[in-house]
Amino acid sequence: MNNLGNDVGPADASEMDCVDFLRRVDELLDVDDDMWDTRVRRHLMDCPPCRVFLEQLQDLRELLRAASTQDLVPPDDPRIAAIMSLSSSKEIGPK
């Protein structure tokens, strides 16, 4: 048994749905994929949207970790002010 559940065989494993998967996605990101149980592995094999979602989160996490503070745009950058003024000048919500 690992910290993400029992590693059960296919015959007695209950199916995982997307809601169950989303509830556990933070845990999955925190451990190596060889720690994932059979239900998680099977769901990712059978559900391309969840697989892509997890891959995107893993990629985003790597990008954020790799970013240095020198690479970030400073808050007083004129491009940010221009975007903010554009977004605040547009009407938001239903007409």
C-alpha cells in the first residue's frame, strides 16, 4: 500500500472517475508516478482529457520552478499598465 491507496489488481479495482481524479491531482503532483495506484494509472490510460490536464499541470509546475525573479515582468512595467487600462475600460458582465 502506498500513500495514494492500495495497488489493487484490475479484477477488484473500482473505477476512478474524473471527479475522483481531480480530487487527488495535488497528491499525484507531489509524488513520483511510480507511486500512483492502479486506479489512477488506468484512469489516465482511459481518459485523455485528465491525462492532458495532468501533463499540463506538470509542465506548468516545471516552468514555474525554473523561472527566476529576473525573468518576471516587474509590476511597474508599462505593458502591464496598458493591459490593465484596457481590461478596466471594457464593460464586464452581461448587457
